[in-house]
Amino acid sequence: MDKIRAVIFDIDGTLIDRKEAFLQFCDYLIDKYATEYPYQGTMDALIAHMVEIDGNGYGGLHNFIPKLRNLWKLPLSVEEFIEERNEVFGKLSIPFPETYEVLEALKIKYKLGVITNGYSSVQREKISTVKITDYFDDIIVSGEEDFAKPDPKIFELSCEHLGVKAEEAVFIGDYYPNDIVGAISARIKPIWIIENQDEHKEYEGIRITRLAELLQLL
């Protein structure tokens, strides 16, 4: 791509395998609480229920415990659950297999940045756990700002920190409403990671199925 000076990444579902991390979090909850507080049905059904409630991170933390009680009546308040989740979830992070290869290659040619929504401590621990902090020239976590994706202000702030114009940056993300819509609103070229290329065929922008495909584009 011509004139590109910076590549900005989302974290969850883009550089880090959040789905796998959440399954590990389900195992953590079951290992810790199931003996004293049995759940209804099978473990597979319970995990499937938790995955559905979580909605790949967009189900709302405050909704998790109330909806979980349909199958498992954990004696945790919403606030207690969020506090415990935030203490452990970042430590469960794992990168996608190609994450390091892609960052190594792009770091040579571009300034690299991160824009991620979420709690500051959790998101920064994710980045630290998978040991990718040093690849980035700038990391922005919405929990440390007054705005979050898809607000164009957070994308504009990233460009300001990286010392580039919007048209000199690309943004890589997997969640259309926050990542793609937000980047477009800030006049940054988005690259959408979407596994099922048969979905959203009406979208005319750049789409890839795996992170490694970036090396063919950038």
C-alpha cells in the first residue's frame, strides 16, 4: 500500500485469541466453584451457555452472572464477578500462531500502534502476558481515555501519538461495529479480519481471513 507509515491493531480477536482465553476462563470458574456449587446439566452445556452469554466479549459483564444463574447459581454478586474476572482474565491470554511473525515483519517497515477497548489493567496485562508490548510505538486503552472505539477521536489520538496523518495509517480489526466503522469514520483505511468470507459480501473494503495475510498486503 502506498504512503502507509503506520499500522494500528485491535487486540482481542486480532492479535490475541480471545475465544480460547475465554474457554480457559470457563475452566477456571468450573475448577474453582463447581465442587461446592454444582451446576445443572453437563459441563459442555454449561460452557456453551457461558460462551453465549459472553458474546465474544460484547455480551456485557454486568449481564453475565444474572444470565448464568439459569444453569449455575454462583454465589457471586455482579461486582464480585467482575473484580475476579479482571484479576485473572488477562493472564489467560494467548497469541494467534502468526502474531509474532507478522509483528516482526511489520515493525521493520512501519510504526505500530494498538487501540483496544476495555479495562486498563486487563488489556495491558493481556499485551504483557503474550509479550508483544515492545513491538508497539503506542498503545491506547479506552479505559484510560474519555472515549472508546468506534469514536473517531480514539483513532485520531492514535495517529497523533504515532505522528502520522489518518490517510497514512491502516487499522486491523475483527469487530465491524467498533473496528471497521470506527476506522472509516476517522478516515483510516481498515482491514477487516473475518473468518467467514461468505458473510457481509456487500462490504467493499479489504477483508482477510487470517492475520498472516497482512504480509501479502503491507
